[in-house]
Amino acid sequence: MSKNNYEARLFVEDTLSSSKSLLLKNDQGHYLRAVLRLKSESKVALFNGIEGEWLSTIKTITKKYVELEVIKKIRSQEAASDIWLVFAPIKRTRIDYLAQKATELGVGALWPIFTKFTSVSRVNTERLKSNAIEASEQSGRLTVPEILVPIDFRTLMIEWPKDRVLFCLDETGGGMPILDAFRSSDFRAAGLLIGPEGGFANEELDQVDKLGNVCRVSLGNQILRSDTAAVAALACWQAVAGDWR
């Protein structure tokens, strides 16, 4: 049993309260029974992104379902990070990595956008959600990032919220050093815009500059892959404005 007094941690969409019974079927039931090989009376932590974390115990375990009984709340709900990661989709294994690490680093939303030089033509949003849930379960988060509907770059420029500052990672070298930008910006809600491997087109950077709530930022002289840039930028944000302060 873990130091937290439970053997597994799961995200559920049910409401949670003392003495409530939950039936887990399909993947989650299989995970507890066949992968972790838990038994009756094993303890499982549950969270739904709203009501904190609750301790439960396995009452019944069969090949068809697992029945859990909720015992008590063990953590109160915490405020979710208000940083969105807006990114050009990349190939499958790397987008899995990006979703997992961005979740661990506290993003509140993952938003795929299609730019002129994006090489991937579609995004499996259910797979993104699955990776985000798994990373939340493993990292101890009490929330799961929202997966926003993929859109094209032009639509993003139209729909970007006016009350949310957008930090655009600029590979041309014209951006402010990212730590300086974060330290000098008095923001409550923010987004990080990561371009594709080929970078943003000049006309896209021109559109970004026309937004009133945007700041171009730089991660230095090295050319980073998109997933590396996302992790590096989120680590900087966490250090300046997030949970690492």
C-alpha cells in the first residue's frame, strides 16, 4: 500500500460523497482487477475535478465490474492552474508525451491548432483526454485539463479571449526572454502558443502582433522541438507564476 494509504488513484465523472457506491466497468474495472490485481477491501483514491479527493474501498470485484464504496474525503479541492497550452499537433508518440508532461506541469487546457506549416492533419482528442487523465491520476492532480476543440490558426486569432494574455513562443529571436516576460506580466489567466516544427509563417506572426493581449517570448538561441519547447516554457511558468513559487 502507498504512503497515502491507497493502492490506486482514479479519475471518475461521478459525484463523490461518503457511503456512495460506484460501479466501475470496462477499462477502469479491468485496470484494478487485471493490471493492479487488487482484491476486496483494497483502497482506491477517487477524484472528479470538482469535489476533492476521496478514499474508497473495493467491496466487490468480478470479471464484469468492480464495486467501490466511498469512505471519506482526504483532500479538499484546489484551484486549477489557469494556463492553457495552445499547440500545433505533432506525431502520435510525441503528442502523447506532450499531453502527459503538460498535464504534470499544471495546464488547465490543451488546445490543438492547425497552422500553415502543421504537418499533422487531424488530432485524436479522445486519446489526448486519455493521456491527460492518466497523467493526472499518476501525478496527484485534482483536476484534468480540458481538451478544447481543434481549430485553425485564423479562427484562434478571432476567438482568443481578450482577458487572457497570450505568450507566443517566437523562434525568430525577436521575443522577450521568457522568464523576464513572465516576471513583468501581471496576469491571472494566460496561454502559451507553440508553433509547428517549421515555425510560424510570417503572416501568422503578423496576426499575432495585432492581438492586444499578446507577448512574443524566446527560449534562447537553440532550436527546440515543439514538445521540448512546450515542457520548457511550462516549467518556466511554474517557477514564476505556478505551484513552484
